[in-house]
Amino acid sequence: MKSFGSKPWLLPQPVLIIGTYDNEGKANAMNAAWGGQWDMHEIMISLGSHQTTDNLKVNSELTVAFATTKTLVAADYVGIVSGRNTPDKMERTGWTAEKAPNVNAPMFRELPLTLECRVKQKLDESETGYYLIAEIVNIVCDEQYLGDDGQPDVERMQLITYDPVHHTYIELGKTVGKAFSDGKQLKQT
């Protein structure tokens, strides 16, 4: 085994697109790679100082969507360009913003699955950012990405993950097993 020391290599990393409104109601999006499920109804995201964190000071509601193969270029763009410096940032993405049904934050039609969230807590807040804990209020999925069972179909969405080792994006693949079921083969009866 080769040792690499401490690195931010928890894999896979979701490519999260955070939607917020500024104090004038203008939609903004940013790409955040370091986030995940906190518990059943909460998520945690590591945020540096961005237009998004400025917006969350004004309005503590946000959306968190998942980037796809089709939205990869625009998703990467909103991660490398700041809304603080680029007033037409959202226009350049080509994304269509609309108000989320349950929170005062934008959803983007081009992103298939969106979590509507409210800020619950900010940990280790400083001028350089903080860890955001947000409550999931609702989940919205474009109906074209629902499976035969009426649930979101992750394979159909072509979600991408961030590879922090090589700084690339990888499309999530096929289903290979059934959680909370396949391991039962090893249980003793």
C-alpha cells in the first residue's frame, strides 16, 4: 500500500449547485464539492467566502441541486467564477432560474433534482467561510427523471461526481447491488 498523507479524498464527492438570491432578488449559483448528508433531514456543506455566503446573510434559504453530464460545463463555470465579480454570471450558464415552491431561493430547470433547504446552523464561521448545516424542507425532481416506481432515477439523471484526486468529473454509473439486502447473504440463520 502507498501512503498519501491527509488529503480531501472522501469519494465520491457530489457536485452540488447551491442556489440563492441576493438582496435584490437576483439568482446566483455556485458549485460546492465538499458536502454531504448530515442526518435524515439535514445536509452539511463547507463554504468559503462567496457571493453565496453574502446572500445567505440576507436570506437563510437556499436550494441544493446536483450537476449532471449535460450541465457539467455550466456547473464548473459557477464554481470558478464569482458572482461578486461577474454580474452576468447566471446569464452565461444558460440556466433558467425560477423560485422554488417552498423556500425563497432559485431552482434551475436544467438541474433534475433539487433540495429546498433552510439554514439551520453555521459552524466555525469566520471571514473565510463556514460549515453550513441546512434542513431539507422538500425535494423536487423533474418528472422526466422518475423511474417506473415513481421515484427519482439516478442513472437516468446522469449525475456527476467530483474526483478530488485528479480534479475531474465522473458520471455515476450503473446499479450494482441492493442496499440493506445483499449483505443478508452472509447472515447466519
